[in-house]
Amino acid sequence: MSIDIDHQLVEALKKDLVFQKISSSISYQGNRLLRQAWVEYPEEKGISINKKWHPVLMKDQQTNTEGFEYNPGGGWQTKVKAGKKKIGLAEFISIIIKNGYEDNHSVRSKVDAKGASQDARLVCDLKFDNELNILIQKYRSNSQLPNQITDSDFSIEEVDSVAQMSKEIESAIQGFKGEEKDVLAKYRLNQGKFRNIMLKYWSGSCAVSGLADKRLLIASHILPWSQSTASQKGDPYNGLLLSVVWDSLFDKGLISFDDEGRAILTQLSEKIIEDLGLNVEKSVIEPTKLTQEHKQYLLMHRLLHEFE
């Protein structure tokens, strides 16, 4: 079977925080013992025969880098005849995303057996854990990139206006970097359509405390501007409406939220929580407003600030 690589998707993956977390922890990334990786999945209509795709992990002696050797033809016997191309982990996961592999399929790597011949192998699995599933679902929607929303809580006009506004902001703050860029972007976001859309979506009140005084509410990205791709900057799901206290804590990475929207306050002392008057029992994002898309961004926030 022939498999094409979506290079636009590969570049998006390389910049993605969830991918970077997987890349840093995955067992066969840079492991000299690993030689053969493949994907298995059930055939349609319950037929037990499996299709396989075989990328081979190779080391380039000249550049001292490792990557997967890509076999477009697939199969053990056709490997040499079909031609080879070295690929990396981003390409490997992009193929999983584009070809519809699910969490009941296995992504495996073959490992040299200790003390055995060069061709002897042991098999281990790359599991579809929570992070990999989130990454797959994030990029799989109709084979589109993340900001191309279909069944959305926001109108087409709102999505388009946020995307256009993000482009204008990015153009205006070129030359700034890091935290300074985030501050400028947040200021501009709160002067225009993004703030209005957040006020409408969150019913004019803080997503956590319910505070409804607009003078004390801030529209903010979940994943900071400087850490977001172009599509994420223009994604209204990458947004919360928070009171100044909750926004300041969240923006500085002193708190985050779990998949149920519950505040994670482990980096704050009991005294600080008491002094700020935070109600621990009620520190939860409004559940009727918390979508799967929000949860994906909240995961990236937790990864960025090392809550996971």
C-alpha cells in the first residue's frame, strides 16, 4: 500500500506542545536498539488479515541523526524493491492521523533481542494513551487542521472574525517576542471582536467564579499567543473569560484546570488561596460551556506549565 506524507501536517505537529511532550518521552525516539516499527489494524468487515506498514529506524552515520526509513510499498519482501525514505517521528504520527488508526489498533516497534542475532526481534507497543489520542483527534477532523471547525459552538462569522483579527494582531506586534508579545496580544484581544465573542459565549461572566462585572473580566487565550500556531491564535476555543484574579493566576501558570474544568491549585499555598478568597469547592469552569476543544487547549496549558 502506498502512503503519502502530509508535510503541512508534519510542520504543524512539530510546533505542537502535545507532540513535543510525546516526542520527548516516546520509547523508540533516539533508542539505538530499535530497528523496525509498523502499524497494524483490522481489515474491514471483520476479516482477520492485517495490513502492515513498515518504517525502519535507522541511524545516519554522517549526520549522527536517527529517523524512520519509510517504505511506501509496505511489507517485508517489497521493502527494498519499493524504495526507501527516511522519516522522523512527526511524519510517523502524521501517517497514523491521516490513515485513521484508532486506539484499538497497535503501533509497534521491533527491538533487537539481547544476545540474539541481528534479525531477532522483540515486540513492544506504542500505546494510544491520552496525549496521543488528543493529538490525533485534534488534527483528524475531516483531515483538516485544527482551526477549520465544522460543527461549532461559534458562527462562521465569529470564527472568521477572530481569525482575521489574529492576523492583524500578529502583523502589528512583529518584532516582539515571548512574554512581551503575549502582553501586547492580550491587550489588543481585549479591545475588539475576540472579547465580545468571549463575553457572549461565557454569558458575560467569569468562566470559573461567575463574576459578572465586565470591568473586571479579561478575555484571554488558554495557550499563550507566543506558544500558539497561526491556526490556534485564530481559534475561539482557545479562549476563556476570567476575572482579573483568576486570569492573572492562569496567565502566569500558577494554576491550571483538569479535564473536568476543576482548578488545579497545587502551586499555591493555603495562605495564598485564603488571602485571595478563592473558593476551592466552587473553582470549576462552567461544565455546560466546557467543550472537548477547550479540554485540548487546557491539556496543552498543563503541559506548558508542567502540571503533567
